[in-house]
Amino acid sequence: MLRVAIVLSLLGALSACKRAELDQAKWKAAGAEAVLPFKKSLKGALVAGLEGGPVAAISVCRVQAPKLAEQESTGGVRVGRTSGKLRNPSNAAKPWMQATLDLYQMDPDRREPAVVAIDENTVGYLEPIFMQPLCVTCHGATLAPDLQAKLSELYPNDQAVGYAAGDFRGVFWAELPRN
């Protein structure tokens, strides 16, 4: 009798776990939709900032990017970006992001966005960022001396260098309410 009760309890728990599983396609679509305006506005700001040269473009990432993330975080949705090799410590990964970020770093060919159940009210979305040729200007192995000097002044613990085009750089993320 005790065995039957244990088996029934386990089946009930398994059933509850199945209900708690995320609809991957639904949340990936919602996450992609949530980060798209941030990605577009950030890219536009970076391209415009680079017109004034790489040193001038630093202010885009330093000042404008956090404002753009805040501006695009609406309706209970939060968006941003993070990396395992940070330039700005305020972009550090949240605990719910770390395991997936580690997976992307260990397998840089992994290109599929991921979703994570943060809690019963929130789903996390992570979309990998790969270096584009223009990104190497500020994040490459070799930087212009004036750019390197300014980065060292503003970010003495900068880790966001040494990349080549195509390298995994980090993730765009979104926190999505389940309701």
C-alpha cells in the first residue's frame, strides 16, 4: 500500500512538472519580439556613434545603451545584454542567466536562443550575440592607442577585448511576465 502511495505521489509530481514545462516556441517568439527594438535602437546608436570615431562611440555603450534598455523595457518586460567578459560591471549576468551563458561560452557554435523558467511568474529569454566586423573596432585584439587609453581610463578591469568577427560575445536577454 505504501508503494502505491509513493508511486501515485511521484506520478502526481511528474504531471505537475509537465504542466510547468515551458512552451519553448511561444516563449522564444515572445523573447525575440521583446529584444528586437532594443537590438535595433542599440545598433543604430552604435553606428551613429562610430561616425564620430571609436573614442566618441564609447559614450553610446556607456551612457546610451542603459537608457535604451530602460526605454525598451515596457509592460512588465525587462531587456538588456550581458557577457562573460564584461566591460561595464553593471551589465553583469543575473543568476538566472549564468548557466545558459556558460553553455554558450563552452559551445560557441550554439546559436539557438534559450528560454528559462525564472520563477512561477517570469520566463527568461537569452539570444546569443556574435561579433560583427564593426564590433571588432572596440572589442578586437588590437585597438587604436587613443581608444585603448580611454577604455583603460573608464574601464580599468575591461575584459571585453580580444574578439574576432564571428566570435560569441554575450547575450541579449529579456524577462517576460507569464500572465
